[in-house]
Amino acid sequence: MGRVESVLTGFALLFLLITTLSLVAPPGTMPVLFTSPISDSMTPTVTQDDFLIVTSGDVEVGDTILFETSQHNRNVLHRIVDTADDGRYITQGDANDLTDQEDGFEPVSDNNIYGSVMTIGESTTVSIPIIGAILSNPTTVISMWVVISLVGFAPTIFGGDQRATTSIPVERGTSDRKIIIGVAICTILLLPVAVMG
């Protein structure tokens, strides 16, 4: 595998690792997460298929945040519209008529917030269309792990060393190398399954 292919495979694996951890990490444990809305409650700001970057840090009224809620078995991506008397946050989807709290949610506390959606300037949300629909599906993420792992390791396993050599090849280390590579591939393939399982 050439240097460019190795770098691209490395970036792809890093991207997939962050995506995988984004699906399972508890609030406050990751400095950067990848997400996408699971409904159109934030239209027209973002749509269900948008890929978004969420960064941890202080939040304020006006920020679009990703938060965990005990009332639903999912994370919610809504805007902070106000603060409650106790300092917790009142949230609402841009397309919704009622705040989440009027709709039965508890006010959102800091320890339930993953972070706020990355923006350029004050209001332009950084989003990539379509990709969010792909990456929000755990089955797709696992499939991408398999494909990238196979692409990354296939030349090592099946291609051998194509460079000419003047020495006599040593057969003893070849089987050890293939065993180590096989274990590495199994680990890479099973990691996302174990984490998201």
C-alpha cells in the first residue's frame, strides 16, 4: 500500500472511530461528535439527512445542542430558547410550535448535554447534506468498518511484497505475520459490533 493510500485509510478509520463512539458515548466524554437529526424538527436550519459536528464546551441561549433525555430512548438535537429558574435549559425544535418542556420533557441540565452544533460565525450551521442519513444508521457504520478494514489490509494479506529482492525469502515469519494481521482484522471488525451491540 502506498503512502497516500495509507494516509487515506488512516483518516477513514479515524472518522469511523469517531462516528462509532458518537453513537454510544455518554454526554461530556468526547470533545467532538458526529451526528444527524432523526427528525425534521430543526428545519429549515438542518434537515434529517444533514451530517453535523458537535463540539463540547459551554452553551448558551441560541445554541443548537445535542442532549440526552430520560423521557426518550434517543438523543435530541434542539435549540436552547431560554433558561429555567434553576439554571437548566428550555429547548425547542426550530420547526416546533411548543418548547420541549411544554411537550413533557424535563429542562436540560449541563450533565445531559453532549455539546453544541458547530457554526461559522454566529448563525451558519456547518452541515453536509445526505451523509447524515448514512452515518446515523449503526448497520451502515459497521459495514463501513468492514469495507475500510478489508481495503486497508487486503494488499498486506493477499498482495505480498511486490518489490524485487536479491535475498532468499524466509518462510518462517510469513505465517506469524498473517496470524497477527488476522487478529488485527478481527479486532477492528468486532470493535464496532461490541461497542454498539
